[in-house]
Amino acid sequence: MRFKATVGLSNRHVHLSKDHIDILFGEGHELTPIKDLSQPGQYACDEKVDLVGPKRTIKGVRILGPARKESQVEISLSDAFTLGLDNVPVRDSGKLEGTPGLKLVGPKGEVVLDKGVIVAARHLHMHTSDAEKYGLKDKDLVQVKVGGPRGLTFDNVLVRVNDAYALDMHVDIEEGNAAGLKNGDEIEVIIP
């Protein structure tokens, strides 16, 4: 079975816990939404932090809201190399055990994470009604075909199903660039 969806490219970003927001931006600080993202209730914020690794610093990395239970940093494999972080795993969001950490520097303070740095696994968000329609469930794996001059097929695309999700595939900026993708481009999902 095959069906169409859209794609969203994900650049490096940070999800913060409320405690870490208070440390980095000041007690009681509320994140400032500047742009809604493809998933309902998710947004890019005006706030940014610096990522400090063993080798280098990446300045001005965007915060995504709302606040989460646990802070998480999502980077590309190239970013991991730049920062000097070894063995950053490709993971589903929120799966942080056994991941490296780094230092976050904000305008009001610093936070040293002992874990939480991942390269996000390519994934397909689906509402439960879409999952039922296509016979898929949370954590299934599908393939995604990209057309065009740099067309390719992504294997091992993780399906994420939730009542709060909208149908959209997410890949990091490196994977998107390799396929010549732009936000909103149409892709074809292949159910093996």
C-alpha cells in the first residue's frame, strides 16, 4: 500500500524543561512563540541558547515549545562532529537513556546536561485516524520515496501515532538536503 504525505525539515533545536527555562532565561520566564510548527500545539520560539561541546560551540540554537518534562537537544551528525561529541545515537524523541550531554548557555544562566543529545530518527507523524486508515500502529517502520532529480527512498522511517499528531514526515536538515527536499514537499509512504 502507498499514500502521500508532506515533509518537514528539522534543523538543530532544543526542547527545555520548565526548570531549565527558568535557569537559562530567568525565573518565571515564558517562552515566546514566533511560528507554529506542523504538529498541533508545537511552535518555534524567539529564545535561543548556545550549545557548548568538548570541541566547539554552536551559537544561537532555537528553542521549540512548549516546555517538556525533560530537556533534549536534537542535532545533525555534522553538528555532533563540530561539537566534538562521540557516539550521538539516532533515536526517537524522548528516548534519552545512554545519550551524551553538553552545556547549554542562555542569557541568564547555564545548564549542564548529563544526557539528552540525539540525532532524531526520521519519522512519520500520524493521527490515530490516519493510522487506522492505513493499517499502521505506533513504532511501525515504513519506507518513504522522494521523487525529483535527487530522488531516493528512505528506509526505517519510524511511525509515530497520537491523537494530537497531524500527518507529516520529519527528517533532519542533512537528510532533507541530500534528497533535495523543502518544507511542504510531497512524499510517498510505502508500507512494506
